[in-house]
Amino acid sequence: MTLQVCIMTPDRIFLNQEAEEIILPTNTGQMGVLTNHAPLMTALDVGVMLSRTKTEWTSVALMGGFALVKQNQVTVLVNEAESPEAIDTDEAEKSYQEAQAKWLEASGQKQKVEANFALKRARARYQLVKNAK
């Protein structure tokens, strides 16, 4: 028995496939889901989702959202999702370094919140392409 995983963004179905296991980036840390998992709904943080078939692991960058796990179906609703093939490695590394610098320079509350979100997004994209090599 497998999980049916569906990742949806506001404009399309990004991914719809079977998996043996997935690891989601939640607001409280990573959460693994196997077949026959108890039903739940969780908020997702910006980060990398891993999914395992019988033969390989694949990864996708998720930009925040929610996941619903019920009866071996995992529905992931996110603002944006990216695959490693869609991201340039050099650009992702440069963006990550720039986001780190802006985060360190942020002074006001609004700047800190914006810089933190940009840093999480850049980190997720960089981790995705770095691990895909």
C-alpha cells in the first residue's frame, strides 16, 4: 500500500504521484508520513519536502501552506512549489548569501519579518538544488 501525494498551488496541480513515505517541513519541525498514518492537518513552513518511492528519493521546495493526511492520501496546499530542475544552482546560492546578509542587517520589526521570510525561501531553494546534485 502507498500514499497518494498531491501538491497543489493556486494555479495548478504541481505534483500528483504515489510515494512510500514523505517528510514534510512543518512549523514545528520535520514530520514523516507513512501509509496508514493517523488523520491530521498541519501548517507547513517554507522548506523542502522529501518523498520516497520504492527506488528513489525526490525533493520539492514548498513555500508555506497546509497538508491534510487522511486515508493514505496526502493533500498539500501551498503558495508556491519548485522542483530542483527549475532552479539555477549559482543563482540559488547567490540569493541565499544575499538573504543572509539582509537578515543580519534588518533593524525594525517589519524588516526582520520580511528578511526572515526571504531567508527561509532562499535557504529552501538552495538546499533543494544542493541536495539534488
